[in-house]
Amino acid sequence: MKNQNPDLELHLINTTFNAKDAFEILIDLLDHKINFHKCKKLSNDLKHIEGEEYSDRITALKEEKKRLVTFYNTMDHSKNVYVNSLVQLQMVDSVVEEEA
């Protein structure tokens, strides 16, 4: 449920790159997100806290990375690539799960 705080949109990437640069930026972004979730998962594991969402997210990000690599390997490298990444932030109330 949204509260009264305003939302925010960040235009993280909004430009044209050569194929190699676009690939490098996106691979670095995916690698950073994968490493972030691995660190969170390790922290939870060390504290004996269950965190299946981290494992699921790591798997999903690795699949996205594979899709990106396949796209890069099959694309025409003489062409430029337009990359648009909009990040939308919305303030939400914390969701507290009720115990059964």
C-alpha cells in the first residue's frame, strides 16, 4: 500500500553505445546485483536466517545474464545499441506476514 510520500523515477541509462560498451555496462550491472544478493544470502546463512528469495533472485539474474550474452553473441557488432533503463521507486508500507 502506497503512503503519501512522492515516488521517484531515475533515468539510470538513457543513451546509445557501441555494442561492446553496452554489453560491458550491462554485464557489470548484472554481476554487481548477483554479488549483492550472494553477500546478503551469505550473511543470512551465517546468522541461520532463511532467505530463499536471495537464491531465487540470484538464479533469475544469472538467467538474464545468459540471455544478454546470447543476444550479444548473435547481434551485429557494427551497429550501435540504445539502452534505456528507468528505475522507479515507490514508497510502500512494510508487509508483515501473519503467523498461521
